[in-house]
Amino acid sequence: MTPRVKKILFRTLVFGIAAVALEGCISPVATSSGRYTAPIGGSPVITNETPYSASLRNMSAYTAGKPIRVAVGQIADYTGKLEADSSGRKLTQGAALMAMSALAKAGVPMVERFDTSVAEMELKYANNKLIGEDATKPGAPNEYRKIMAGSIPGSNYYLVGGITELNFNIRSEGVNGDAGGTATNSLKGLIGASIYVMNVGLDLRLVDTSTLEVVDVISYQKQIVGRQISAGVFDFLGQTFFDASAGDSALEPIQLAVRSVIERATLEMMGRLYHAPQTDIARDPLAAPAAPAAPVASNPQIKVAINQENTNDASRQEPYHGYGHSDPLADTKLRGGLD
């Protein structure tokens, strides 16, 4: 058998094995399940949590039963940063939805003001007597929906603001090295590592709906860390050479960082709005333990939850520990109506 025939047979065998392998993954004809292939993965759906979610839930002890309704307005992305391939914006456009979720975790009563298109259309149809209400008795004619004065509750405060900062590569550090023999066929290897930091910033304000007085303003930022490690080796083995490399890279989720900043700001604002003790609720759970303070009357279950959370946070390295947790505006006259 000539070398050329051997090469042809080898290629045929390789392509045959590849075709058989692919045949088990994709079918040209839809199966009885209605699919050409089964999707990979099987990760379960989990809750979208941040380090401040537990503290927000602890707020429900203070928000329950209090008739303070909050609405969420526009919380836009004002950074103007776009992806390099023009596929969209760098940051989420759903910051207002994140704020609503944060308020819901805290048990704050909310009224919808962000998307009222359906309610406005229903009101228009009801005003023209086009929407019917089901009759209470079977066979009775439908009644049209009545428009009752004062049926829509109003808000006491509303939350607005925006994502105002996205700073890339605040600082980066890296190290690289390669070594090997001087001969052409000597073993050679390389290794490298790098780390970099960026940040996002948020500005929120709480406005009194009746007077349009700005009663609270918070500006927070959060740093985001990324790292990359790589290594490789190149060598000759007789008439054969091999080149192998491996690497690992990770970046803290940017959108999760935005959610964390929003939840932190919401926790601070709602803590003051509902007069929750700062030592129990509004304090940053990721900050260093506060100095001993005078005892504060509060729910014992909340104290247990906060202490357990602080213990868990101290037992692992957190990427949130490197930024300030105090609010420089906490003692100004701006919050005189809340404190």
C-alpha cells in the first residue's frame, strides 16, 4: 500500500468518526420532541441576590403596615458607553426595574408609574364604555366598567436618578515571563498574569411627590475586579513537536455590580425614610464591624440575621471591601424631613 493510499484512508477514517460523532448530536430531521438537537446545560434558575438582599428583607419589619407608597421613575444610563462592535450599550438599561425589585425585597408598598400604558388604554376604553364587567348572575347582561373617582392610590415619594459613571481600567498590573534553552529544539515555556480594576457609579434622589422637594440624595460607586492567568509550553519530541497552553480569566459581573449599588442605595434611603435603626438595617453589612454603640430597641430576629450575615461575610474574601460605605450627606439639612 503506497503512502498516498494510506493518507487517503486515514483522512477518510477521521472524517467518518467525526460524522458519526456529530450524528449523535444533530439530526437533519426533527425528532418526535420537535427538536433537531437537545440543548446543552441544565443550570437551575436561582434568585438574583447581592450582598445587600438579606438586609433589604430585614427592612420588612419596619415597612410592614406603614402607608408610605413609593414609585420608581426613570433611572437611566447616562454614561453613554457603547460596545466596541456597536452591538449595544455597556450597561443595563433596566436600572429602574432593579430598583423596583430592591423595594419589593424591603416590603415597601409601591405604585406603578414607570409603565402605565396598559392602565391608560384601559381607562380610555372604560371612558368610552367599551370594557364590560362580568355580571354577578348567570345570563345577565354585562355591565360596562365604571370609572370611580379616587380609585387609583397616589405615591408619597418617588425614586429617580441614573447610572453616571463607568470608568475602565482604573488601575491594572501584570507580570509575564518566558524561559527555555538556547538550542532550536529546546524546551520553552511562558507564564503570565494580570489584574485590573474598573468601577460604576450611581446617583439617586428621593422626591416628595406632593411638593417635589428632594428629600434624600445618594451617590455611590462600586469597583469591579478582573483577572487573567495564562501559561504555555513548547517542545520537540524527536521528529514531533507539541505546543500546549492553558489560561483562566474572570471578570466580576458588571450588571450585578449595578444591581448591588442600587440595592445599597435603596437600603440606605428606605432605612431613613422608615426611621429604621442605622445600627441594625442601614449599615453596610460588608463594612468593618462598627464601634460598640448604645443598645437600640429592635426586632431580636433582625439582630440575629444581621449578626449571622456579618459572620458569613467575614469568613470569606469579598470583592466589595475596598470602597467606602459611609454617606457624606447623611448629616446635611437635605434629609431634615426624614431623620
